[in-house]
Amino acid sequence: MYTILKKELKGYYTSLSTYVYYAMFFLILGAYFVKSCLGSYSTEFGYYALSKAFAAVLLMAPLFTMHLLAQEKKNRTEQLLFTAPVSTMGVLLGKFLATAIVLLVPFVLSVGYPIYIAQCGKMSVTFLLGAYLAAILVCMVLLSVGMLVSSLTSNMVLAVILAYGVYLVVFLGKIIENFVPSEWLYHMLHSLSVYNIYYAMVSGIVRSGDVLYLCILAIFFFVVTWLVVEYKRLGLGQFLLRLVMGIAVCACLTGISMGTTKVYDCTAEHLLTFSKDTKSVVSNIGKDTDIYYLGERSRVNATYQELLAQYAKLNDKIHIHYKNVQSDQEFRSKYLANVSSVSETSMVVASDDKYVYLNADDYVSTIQTSTYSYKSTLELENQLTSAIHYVNSEDSQKVYYVTGHGESTLDTAFSNMLRMNNYELKELNLQEKLNSVEATIPEACTALLIDAPQTDYSEDEIDALKEYMNDGGRIFVAIDPLNEDLTRFDAFMEEYGLQLQTGVLVEGTENNYVYDTAYYLMPEIQSHAITKRLEDDHLSVLTMTSKGIKKNGNANGYTCTDLLTTSAKAFAKVSDFDNLNTKGEDDVSGSYSVATLSEKENAGKMILLTSDIFFNDEVDADCAGGNRQFFLSAVNYLAGNEDTGIMIPGKEVGDQVALYPNTSLNLVKVITIVILPLLMLVVGVLVVIGYRKNIVLKLQNKRKQKHEEKESISSDENTLD
């Protein structure tokens, strides 16, 4: 085998076509590297560049495989080759390995690109390895197919055409499968499609079954090639018997590998790795729940498709469907009657009569973290799990939010979170309610939300709030820290031990503020049932601009417990606001609380939060959903519910970025797009010219040697005469 391998490699590397392939590979690789990596500061080299360069393999592999056996037949050297002191399997293996080495050498050389990228930014190695694994395995499959085609004919042109035809069918499988009417047949074709497997691996979805399946395919076609070559020796009967046995073994191994497959999440952001909340909630649902993906099945994102499949694996009550809402008007009228524009990749989660529409535009939240940078967070797992939890829940509890005093309303992420956790938000204009027949806060009110009132409450409204608290009411209050005009409302909170310190808090400890701004607070989390989930999930909270709550201990029998606090180095800025970071004579030292619980046994509970920016979606995204988790735990505590609500932190996406040095950027572009491809061609031309010159010299030396031998013989004859 080694002799055959050496002979084949010598043939490849003295042929210009090998260097043309290398030049084409590095030209495509360089173009996409410059466009998608350097151009967009991305480090996802495997997905954006390497996967595109695989086109060079598709174009050139048939030209390499055509001569493996077809050329031997054409030159009538086949019998000579297979009667050499090397087994048939050894000959085929030598040819296969030689071609594999030639095809894979540029992939090995391309490792220099990610090494360069890793010096400039954050890169996921597992995501990159998925792309390399896909390229190597699919390359082996294509090579074995091309070798089989080459063994079937002595016409090299026909071998190339047939190989291209097979490749076309393989990579058009994505289109072909969508014309299959049967659902089970579609799933079978989809699972066995080499294109789908390649695309999934490149996207970071590596399944053990797929890896084994590609290896089985490569070995199967190689063995069939051996059977074709041995056909004359085996005879028709033995050939067919062994072929059928090979197909049966291949089918059995494929079935076993696919049936016992394990999914490895190699995505850069670990998008397929579920939280413990998702596993717990989905595993325990007892009702049939349908998830409808809105869009053409053929255009489903591979990551989303695998994500939905993983949900279905958690519980057999989960059923995944793909809906074309343009053609299914009945579905649209039932679930989307109030949706004016349906975005593709949106979803509907339904169980019995309850359903939720998940808008694809809300999957990713983006915030600007500085002048030139942004942070994007994928919320899909949180939204999907929360929707499953919601449609499987019983009657919802009502949270009333007060209006009539310029109060803020909850941002989308917070209101959706409450709804998904089976809380129904209801508006309550307190003054209008007091003027109505039922002049009290509704009995159905599980908790009352007062969010940053801008004008003061009337005496009647304050009395209604006191009565509500005395009857065991639950109130969550968030205030605007810059509003000093709520005299009656502030006095109402003081009766429950919640006295506000004048001024805005400035933090003196660097770890307790963000954005290099000392009054943008990231408070310390104190241990309590409300903050347990924050501590367990290692989440932080951002209150940003806040007031301080004085520690008054007991008031009217109510006990105050701090939930979020500043450090001891904080102070309340009450004057000289032009020098915010400097403590003045009138400023009051801390520490302070920025969120406090006031409660009394057999009476009411109130939570005061001294920040209104807390409810901003962008602020929440910047602390990975910590603000939402705190708010949800607080509402659950007020409502007397176990803190098992669903609030899964989002996963940061698009953070695989690099800052490529501008000083050398143009040089890198020239090297990758121009110099490397040209270098491959120049080396190829020099090698071929040198090889041919060497052949000419050898021929000349042979002729010279023959001529000298003739002269020597002639001289000897003359001497004898």
C-alpha cells in the first residue's frame, strides 16, 4: 500500500491541477475571510469562510477521482496494477489515502487563519472544530463516491459527469425532501441528507449519529468499489450476495447510530444547552402542547430546528409543526387574528384553548453599550419555555398597575414575563375607582404595582392604600429618584418604615457601579427568599440612578428587610451636582438600601424600589435578565406563590468579535486574496516545469547512454576485425 500511496502522491504533486485546486481553495477562503471576518469583525471563521471554501472540493474532487480507476482501465494498466505484489484492498486504500491527503492539505494549512483571529478577539474553538469535522467527513464521503464512479467506467469524462451528477443529487436533497408527501419519509430523508448534516455541523450542531453515519457511508462506498474491482474473480452470485450483505449491515449500523445519537452543542453561544428551568418545566407538563413554527419547512434555520427537536425530546406531549400561514387561512384566523404582520420564524405555542404568539422580532434584544459597540441577547429559550408553562397553567392571578398620576408602564420584557408566569396585568385608575360604586381596590388584586408616579396622591387615595394594606394587601412600589414632590405618598411609605433620603446615591466602590459612572448602581444582593434565585443563578441587578432608603427598623409593627444595598462608601448627593463624584459637606454617607421589604404578620406587605430605570428593557438585558428575575421573585413573594416562576437568562449572541489591527489590515487582505493563491500557482508551475525538465534530462541521459553503448560495441567489432 505504501508504494501505491507514494506513487499516487508523486503523480498528484507533479500535476498542475493539484495546485490549481489549492489556489482556488485559498482564493475562495481568502475572499470570504476578508468579507465576513475582517469586514464584520467576526471570529466565526468556520461558518463564514471555511464552509464556503468547501466549494473548491466539490468542483475539483471529481477531476481527481476520475483517474483513480477509470484512467487505469483506459490505459489498460488495470490488470498490471492488480497483479502486482499488493492486495486489491491495499491498492484501493493507497489511492484513496493519497487523494484524501491532497484534498485535505489546504484545510490543514488554513489553520493559520483561526490562529491569527484568536490573537485579535474571542473565538469559540468548539464551533470551529464542528466546521472542520464536517469538511473532513463529507470530503471522505464524496471521495469514496467518486472512486466508486471511477471504477464503473473507462471513460474519464463520463466518470467526471457521473460524479458531478451524484454530488448534485446529494446536495439537492434539501430541495427534494420537501416534495415528499409522507411525514415519516420526509424525516428519514432529512436525517440522512448529507447536505443537512454538513450544514448542521457547520452551524455547531454535532450529533454522534451523524458522525457515525458519514463514516459508514464512506466505508460502504469504498467497500462497494472493492467489490466492483473484484467482480470478475467473485462472479455475479458472490458479488450480489456481498453487496446485499453490505447494504444490510450499512442500514443496520445507520439505524443504530441514528437511534442512539447524542447531540453535542458546539454552537458558539451554547444555544442548544437548556437551563434547569426548561428541563424541569417541559418535562413535567401533562397536556398535549403544540409548537407551530411559522414558515416554510425547507427554510428553517438548522439551529432553530434542532432547538425545537430538543424540546420534543424532553416530553412526548410536545408536538412540533411547520405552518405556511399564507396558505392556511383557518390557522391564521384561529391564532393570528390580531397579528397584522407575521414575521417568518415566529412561533405559536398552544394547548387546549390557551395560546401564545411569539414574534421573531422579539427573539433578540440589542442594546448599545458604547459609541461603537452593541450587545445582543437571544431570549428564545426564555420565551418558548415561558409560553409552554403559560399554556399549561390554570387560571391566572391579577396584578393591577395604578394609573392617573403619570405612572410608567412596564416595558415589554417585564410585562411578557408576568403574563408567561400566569399573571394577568390589569389597569387601575385609583381615583376613578374611588368615585365608582365599588370604591375599593378589587378583591381579585393579587398585587398592586405603583411604578414611578409623577404627581402626588390625594388623601382619599392614600386612605384607600392604607385600608388595602391593613386588609393584607400586597404593593410593589418603584419611585422616580429625581422626583421630590410626592409629599403625601412619601409620608404614606414612612408609616411602614420606608423613609427616603434626599438626593441621589453615589457609590464609592468600583465594583458597585457600571459604565464608569458612580451613580449607575449595581447594588449588593442581600440573602432573602426574594433574592435566592439571583444568588443561585449568579445574576446581578442594575438599579442605575437611585435614592437611598433610611434604616428605620420597625414602624407600626412592620419589619423592614433590606434586599439590595450599597456599600459603606456610598453617599447621598444632596448639593453641588456639578461635582457628582465628589462628596460635599452637605452630602450624607451610607450605606443605604435601594430595595426594601416591609411586612407584618397577618397584615400587608410592601416592597419599595428606589429606581424607575430598573424596568428598562435595555438595562435588564445588560444584566442578563437579573432585573426581571428580581421583579418576578418579588411578585411571587407578595402573591404568596412559591418562587418557581420562569425567567431564564438570555444568551449573548454576536459576541464572537475581533478587533483586527488597522495597521496591518490591508496587508492581510492582499496576502489572503492575492499572494496565497498566486503562490500556490507559482509553486505548481515551478514544480511541474522542474519535474518535466528532470524527465527530459533522464531521457537525454538514457539516449546518451544507449549511444555510448552502441559506439562501444562498434569499437569492439572493429578491433576484432
